[in-house]
Amino acid sequence: MEEYRCRLFSPDREAWLLKRPNRFLIIAEDPETGEEIPCHCPNPGRLLEFVIPGTELILERRPAAAKTGWTAVAVRYRDRIVPLFSARANAVVQQVVLPALFPAARRIQAEYALGASRFDFLVEDAAGIRHLIEVKACSLVEHGVAMFPDAPSERASKHLEELAALSQSGFQCHVLFLVVHGEPQYFVPNLHTDPAFAAAVSRYKEAIHFHATVLEAREDGHGRVINFNLPIIFDHGPLAEENRGSYLVLMELVQPAVLAVGALGSLALDAGWYVYTGSAQKNLSQRLSRHQRKVRKKPHWHIDYLTPVAARIKGLAIASYHNLECALAADLKRIGGRPIPRFGCSDCSCDSHLYYFPSNPLTERRFLDLLFWYRHVKALEHG
């Protein structure tokens, strides 16, 4: 029991996830009674890999005065327990990680204010050197690669800028990524979801000390650190700066539609979800923004005829060294997508670059597995 040196959560109840209406609310279901249970979601990230119907949840009872009676504190994922309570990462770091990283520390102060900024920790060592530490909880681990963040975070990039500036003022500055599950082989700043942050990590790697530590949780709510020095890969910062790669665009039609699509002519489309794959060798983020805009654009690509009638549009960037759009199209077909003939593929030999799915692909494990394979493995291959 001694090796499990920190308490992460209290496993008071179990449930299944039904839906996540917003970032801070999960609707769960009691597996025995079918009762719906509103739960606080303590992690504001996208959590794409976890928030699909049927995911097994561990709930913790909240204080009586809280708006909801329960907090979804952890999920079961790929035979592991993944804690979701990102706000508790600092307590774990203070209790377990900082004493190991700074064995000569004579003072550890949480929530250290400096001017108009506040940092997670100040550590002063025996030599009088002052260390500023920012902690980032990372739950995204796929194919042996941990990534942070899973959603754009201007706040995280701002922290890097502040720390880099303070490193010139006598402080030793640190960012600690606390990876909360899995046994990753290395950590990569997430250039797909937040290229600005990924580029800044590479840009400031000489001014800031970056650390990655891996935490293992178990079902009784205790945890231990299993790797204090997970390797961090800085190589992909230039790719993030170049703003190029491939992408997927998800679009929902709530009712059938007949569209006139340029030279393709008239297309009859069923209600459901459509996934389009494309690429941009420059201005990837701007291309995705254009595709997600429903108005104020003259049709140029086939997708421009579809987006105006879509009820919901979601873009998923895949920063990559090579053009992956045809490979993505083939894999969308492999996982059950129905091709819309000749759509979006006039300059290649593919059947289609648009595939139909009857339900939201983001709620399907096979689609998420495909997305993570490309983001965590395929897109990062130089060869």
C-alpha cells in the first residue's frame, strides 16, 4: 500500500455515460435502475475518447449544497482507470512529484502570486534558487503517445510566454505535464488541437524546463507515479508553425436534401452525418475555418455546396508532414462509411472524399480510433 502515495478520488458509485450536454455537465445512468444521474464534469477539455455513450464512470458524492449530487471523477478506459479531476493534479504534484524533482527544496509554496500573475508553485531550494512551476494535467494518451492540450488553450500559451520572460529575471521556470494514465513512451505537445502552444513549447525549450510525469490510478481512488521522466519530443514545433496538414470535416444533415453540386450535378443525400477529408499544404487552420463557415463564401470546392445546409459542422485538423487525405478517405470507407461518388476527388483516383454515416462519428469508437491513429502515429512520420 505504501507505493500508492496519494489519494485521487473517492469511488462512491458507478454509472454509464449517456451524454455530455456541456463542458461541465455529464448525464450518467445507473446500470441497475436506469436512473439518470446529473454529474459535474471536473475537466473542461474535449475528452473525445471518453465522452461516448456507454463509457464506464466512477462517481464521487458532492457536498449537499452543490448543484449536482455527483462528480464524474474517473472513467474506465482500455482496462485502466483515468482520473478526470484536473484541479486535483496540483495536490498530487505537491505531495509526490515536487519532492522528487526538488529533493533540496526548503520551501514549496502553492498559488504563488507574482505581479498580476499567479503560478501553481514556487520552489526555493537550498541554494536560494527560485523555481516557478506550472502544472498541466494530461489525459490524452493513444498509441503510446501522450499529448496536451486536447483543445485550444490561450491560457496555456500565455503561461509559456510569461515563464520565458521570467527566466530572464533570475527565476528557473518549469512546466510539468502530469500524464494521468497509460504507459506512454513519450510526450508530444498537441500540434493538432493547439498548434500555437506546440510551437511555443519548441520555441521556449531553452528558456523553460519541461517535465512529463506519469501517474497510475487504481479503482480504490489511490495513485502512484510510475515514471518521473517521460521523454518529451520537441521535433514537431516547426510543423506546427507551418500550419499545414490534412483534415476531416463532420457535417450533420437533419433531413434529406437534394443539392446541385457544380459539375457533379444533382445529389440526393440522406439525413445523417457526412465526413469530408481534405488537405492544405499551407493555411490549414484558415482552410478549416472556411469550411466551418456557412455563409459569406463563393462555392469553390464541392464541400461548399454542402456546408450551407448542414445543421452542425465540426472540423478536425491533422497536422502532418505528408498529404494524408486519400489515405483518410480509404480508411473512412474501411470503417463503414458509405462513399458519395466522385465528391471532392476530381484530382485523384479515389472513389470519394465524402462518406456517409447514419450517426455522429464522434460517438463511435472505430472513428475515434482512426482519428487518434492518424494524429498520434501517422501524421508524425517524417519518412
